[in-house]
Amino acid sequence: MSAKTALVVGSTGIVGRNLCDRLAADPAWNVYGLARKPIAQQGVVPVAADLLSPDSVQTALKSIAPTHVFFSSWLRQPTEAENIRINSAMVRNLLDAVSPSGSVQHVALVTGLKHYLGPFEAYGKGSLPATPFREEQPRLDIDNFYYAQEDEVFAAAVRDGFGWSIHRPHTIIGYAVGNAMNMGVTLAVYATICRETGRPFLFPGSSTQWNSLTDMTDARLLASHLEWAATTAAARNQAFNIVDGDVFRWSWMWSRLAEYFGIEPAPLPGEGTPLETQLVGAEPIWQQIAAKYHLIEPNLSGLISPWHTDADLGRPIEVVTDMSKSRKLGFLDYQSTDESFYTLFDRLRHERLIP
């Protein structure tokens, strides 16, 4: 029998899907994947629930006694006040639902670098901590739904006696479809459109991002980090940054991506043109590409999240993340970021999502 029972909340997303794959491959884990509309995953028991409905969550989990909860779900709202109200309620409803079992030993919450950069309403603006970002840097003096989610975890931990970990990835690269924050798939689709139409492959971000050092997070590495923190005594009740371990400039990475798709990278014309502008009216183009190559998803909106890619690549500041805390406690995994992109692109081709 499995010694550990994982409840992965947000199991269809870029984080949850990759974490489910990792845990389900290990017979030591019994894995449940919770989502509003769960998908079939080998070795994962699907659980359907609406996190905004306490009754729905309690009903779905009444016969499940998880030892480890991994929370990686959120719903984007028009204002940060609404983000706080909605996303903190989802965490609270979930933790209230698992509380009666008394089985939970550890809760891991995935947030991100907006902990240091601020919410989308004030993204990368105002007085920000110096890079590289370190976990001991204090919260910004601004509303942020990440802080509200953390506070729900902290309060439930005091009530129920479980340990916790907070995980702060940078932009995540990984396989997922229809995800709200998915730069890798978005850039793959954009590069394909450029190749098929002869459009220039223009960097959509700021000159600062083009020229400055930055980093990213492979979803598989994040999955490894989540499992490590949940099962390592020294990581109990700690917040951690989690990035691949390399640094790069987009002026270099853009050429690497272009090479994969067999196109030339366009020079940066001062400042980039956002993808939300570049891809206006591109739906019929993608439908034609999908028909030509017999792709399984002809709807452009079902694949890309240009708003999120524009937000990350348009930041006016350098973003570099320190990993010393995890390294000192024994997490030594590393991933080359350009190879993360290539692995994702290969899978997208294999799954017939891009030609």
C-alpha cells in the first residue's frame, strides 16, 4: 500500500499536471487530482470540485484522507481586491474540507515571483527589492493575493498542526493546454505563425528584459522541489524560491527559440510589440495552420495566454532569483532552460498541438 496520499489541487494546470505525473510514477504515492473538470491521468484518481463552493469541496473529499496537499490553483479576477477575495477563499475552503480527517501532515502552496514584484495591477512598479530576490525579503506594502493565500495556509497550520512550504517559481515552462499562464506554448504557437506566414519573429517585451539577466522554472523541476520540501524535515515551515539554476538574456534565448523553429530572429526595434497586439485577428490564420497540419486544437484561444507572456517579457526591471536557501538544505536539482523549451516543443509536436 502507498505510504503517502497526495491531493494535488489544480491538477490540470501547468504545475499540477506535471506534479501528478511525477508522484504517480512512484508507487510510494497514492495520488488524487482535484480540478473543476479533471482529466484522465495515469495513476491519478480524478476528483471534481468547485473550490469556491465549500459544499462541493467537502462532498468531493469526504472519503479522502490526504497526508500531503499541494495547492496550485488560482482564478484571475479584474482587480487585486477580487483576486484576494476569490483566491484566498479557494485555499480556505480546501483546507477546511480536509481538516476533519486529521490526516494532513504537510501543505505546499505554489505562488510565484509576484511575491517580490507585486500584483499585475502594479507589476514591476514602485519600490521593489533588489535582485536577486531572496526569501527573507519582506512583503511589499501593497495588496497581493499571494500574501492572502499564504495567510490562509498559516492559519490552518496553527489550527491543524501540519507543516507547510511556500514555493515561488519564476515563469513556468511545461506541458499544459488551456493554462492561464503558459509562456512556452504561447511562444511555440507564435513562432509557428511567424514561420507559416513569413511574419518577423519579433520579441514582444521590453529592451530591459531583452538585455538583462533573467531565469525561469521548468514545471518538472518545480514538481521535484514540491516533493522534496513536502518530505524533508529541514524544509518544514519554510518559503522557497525555485528556478532552473541557470541565467540567460532574452537576446540570446530568442535566437535559440528561432533556431528550433527554423526561422530568423528579428532585431529588437527599440522596444518590442506585445503579442496581444501582434496576434489580433490571428484566429483564422491558426485555423488554417491547424487544418493544413491536422492539429488537434484549431482554436487559438484554447492554446495561448498572450497577456501573461506580455506581462512577463514587458517588465522594466531585471528579474533574477536566488536559490541558495534550497541548495543549503540539500535540493541540488538543475535544469537548462533552453532545453526546457525544446522538450516542451517536442511534446507539443508529438501531441499534434503544433506542426
